[in-house]
Amino acid sequence: MGVEGCTKCIKYMLFFFNFIFWLTGGVILGVALWLRHDPKTSNLLGLEIDGNQAPSTFYISVHILIAVGAVMMVVGFLGCYGAIQESQCLLGTFFACLVILFACEVAAGIWGFMHKDTVSKEMINFYDSAYEKAMSQAKLPGTNNNQEMEAVHAVLKVFHETLNCCGKGKGSAFFTQFTDALGMTQLCPSGVTSVDCHQRIDELFSDKIYLIGIAALVVAVIMIFEMIFSMVLCCGIRNSPVY
């Protein structure tokens, strides 16, 4: 025999929310692994020019998300087991873990909001450096060695074919297509539209960052309910005559 009345109802509600929390952790882990291995982002973030690797800020965020998802699954299981067993020790540990996770999530959310455009800007700058090197060769042939320019062209080819874009803006897109037609460059993929790569890069990473933000908001709401229910249940167990 354990807790009775409203406290028993709280017990099963806490178990239900913890089960949802555990499932959410699994979903976040799955989404983070998808973001880590998504062909588009993997192709772009694995590029390198003159020994300079593509910006890794996005991957840092994804790796943090993977860790959060794994921890959520462990904590969710701990909460489910503690609720069913009506263990004050497990519930207290669960509450402490939730407080730490919630604080980390709030801090990460603030940091993410302040730097939400950083990933796109870094990738745009990386693309621009490769594009300008390629176009300087087209304007001044012989100014760069073939090995270096082959590397630059390979980087731009990945950008253009992955994102179906060309150039830094509409004007540069038309200009690059024109130089391709004259045989001065070979940068734009065949049949590409005049969509510039700045727009495509911004769309790609902005959509994924919003996905991360929505997941974090859902988790935060669940965590607030869980903290309330775990404290109420813990107090109910302590005041129960059975214990």
C-alpha cells in the first residue's frame, strides 16, 4: 500500500509525464543524429580550403543536443522508476537532475538566441572566400596554382550542387553563368536557377535552428510540470502514514 487520494493521482501523472519526457529524449537524440548526418550539412561542413575547415559552430550545437537527448532518456527512466517505487531518494535525485537540465537549457537558449545568425554568417563568409578566389582566377588567369584552384572549385561545386544555387547574389549568379558559358569558369551546375547561395545557406541552417528551438521549448514545458509533480509526490510520500 502506498500513497492515496490526490497524491496517487499525482504519482501516475508524474509517471505519464516522465514517459513522455523519456520519449522526447529519444526523439531529440534521433533528430540530433539526423542533423549530424544529414547529407546537405555533412557535405558543406566537411569542406576545407587552404587548410581552413568549414565553421563547426553548427556541429557543436548538434553534439550538445545529442548529449541532452541521451541524458533526458536516462533521467526520464529514473523519474518513471522513482514514481512507481514511490522512492523519495530517487524522486529527489530526479528533481535535482531536472533543475540542472532546465538551467542548462535556459542558458543554451539564451546563447542560441544571441547567436542564431552566426552559423549562416560563418558559412556565407566561407563560401564567399572560395567564390572570390575562383573568380579572381577567371579575371587574372595564372595568378594561382592549379592544385589550389582545383580545391577551390571542388568546394564551390559541393555548395552549388548541394544547394542548387550559384553566386553570392543574383547579379553574381548571372555573371558566373556567363563566364561558364564563355569557358572561363566551370562553377554553376547545369540547369541551375539564378538563386544565390547566400539565400540557400541562410534557409538551410535557419530551418534547422528553428527545429532545435521548437524541441527545446517543448522539453522546457514538460520539465516544469515534472518538477512540480515530483516535489508534490515527494512531499506526499513523506507525509503519508504508510511511510
